[in-house]
Amino acid sequence: MNYINSPIEKIKFRNTDIYLKRDDLLDKDFSGNKARKFYYYLINDLENIEKIISFGSAQANSLYSLSVLGKIRNLDIDFYVNHISSYLKENPHGNYKAALENGVNIIEDENFDFEKYELKKNEILIEEGARVQEAQFGIKVLAQEIDAWAKKNDIKNLKIFLPSGTGTTALFLQKNLEFEVLTVACVGGSEYLKKQFFHLESEEKYHPKIVEMPKKYHFGKLYKEFYEIYNELLETTKIEFDLLYDPLGFLSMQNYLEMNENSDEVLYIHQGGILGNESMKPRYERKFNK
Ligand SMILES: *Cc1c(COP(=O)(O)O)cnc(C)c1O
């Protein structure tokens, strides 16, 4: 992973100039925030570990990134999912397909409970979405890159925006940066996100600020304003953003900037996840096109 591959660019978003950290470009196969979170496992000696156990949804970005990690490090990956739809089984695509091709054992088990899983001595378990302390290792590198860039460009007042799932990336970023980190809960609402922060860090002063939205959004559901902002960004910046997290990321950033006028510079982090659009895009097209 090389920071030269994740430049910071300037884009215009609805008349505001913002900086964009291109973590989507880190590497062709190992990119976005999952690459940051799994960086620890990529470069450290894992001693006698031969297998990683993890779990999540059958279309998770983390499933694909784990599959790449497994390939590079020559590790077996057992990935448990509660349910795989018959449509996906018959028409593999997106993260699911790529992970299968990379040799992940995707195990359907509706009763899988990671807390009851008995680890063998050559196995490690990584919680869903890499919600683990080891994630800090790679996210700290991201924080250092942002810090070095800000110093070089003499930027003293900066606000950093990124949308959250487990909140792991936002939390460890805030812990390792002086600048304020702002985020929005894409999964389970603000209270769930706050709990996730406490799960990883008991000191509240290290928690990012959670931006509240006037409307409740449910993870994975289709919203017209999400599809519109995705298309608008694609047209105006020529950059593809993820359809699950980034629309809410941009909407919450816009809300915040409208309600809190100040002269701070703004940096948004593109956390990758584009392969996941392979399953989201057709759903949006069926629902909203023509
Ligand atoms: C996983 C993911 C997130 C959420 O990251 P957390 O660290 O779980 O908050 C956001 N955006 C994209 C594109 C992701 O793949």
C-alpha cells in the first residue's frame, strides 16, 4: 500500500470546494477502508496462522477484501453468512463472485455465532467489518498521510467527513488526528454507532462527531436521493462513489455545512467499495430508470 496511490484531489460539490482523499485508488484489488483495516494482517508476521474466520453479508466489501488478503498471504478464509439468496447463488456477481474466485469458503449458516466459535490454534477470527483493535494499525497510516498533506499545504483548520458502518474507520481516524472527524450512521442509527465507538474506545474525547439526519435511512434500502447524488457526482467529478455509504456521506456533509457556516477546509474520504455497486446498480436502475 502506497500513499502515492491515494492522492488528495480537489472537487466541487454543489458549489463547495472540497478535498477528496482517493483511498479507492490505493490498489487495484486491495483498496478502500477495508485495505486500511486489514493492513495489519497484510504486513505483519502472523506466526502460525493458517486460516482467518470471519462473517458478514454475502455481498460485503469486507468479504472481497479478505479474499484478496487470503490470496496474498496464502491463508484460508472461512467466511460465514447467515443467508445467501438463491438469486445470488444462481447468478454470482460483485463481491460474492470475486471472493469465490479468490478461493474463500463461503459458509451459509443461519445459526453462526462468533462468540461461540471455538478457534483452533492456527486460526484467528476477525469480527464483521474488521471491527477490531488491529484495524487501528492501518488507519493510523491514513491519519499520518492526511496530517502530512495538511502540513505541506499549510492547512490549519480542516474538517474530515466519512460515512460509517461499524464506525471503526472514523473512530481510529479521530484517535490519531488533531482535526475534527465527522461521520454519519449508515447502519443502525446514531445510537448503534455510539455503542460501536464505545466498544472500541472507552474515552469519549476520541469519538468522532455524529451528524444527525432529519430522516431515517435503512441500510441497503433504495432511496431516490441516493441514486441522484451518485449520478450527480459521477457526472460532475467523473468519479464513481459507492452506493451504500457515500450518498448518505455526501448528504450529511451538505446538511452539516449548510447549518454550520465556517471557513474550515473540508476533506471527504473515498473509502472504495465500487465492486459492491455491481449488485446495487441494477437494483437502482430497475427501480428508478424510465
Ligand atoms: C466498510 C465500508 C464503510 C464503513 O466502514 P466502517 O469502518 O465499518 O465504519 C464505508 N464505506 C465503504 C465503501 C465501505 O466499504
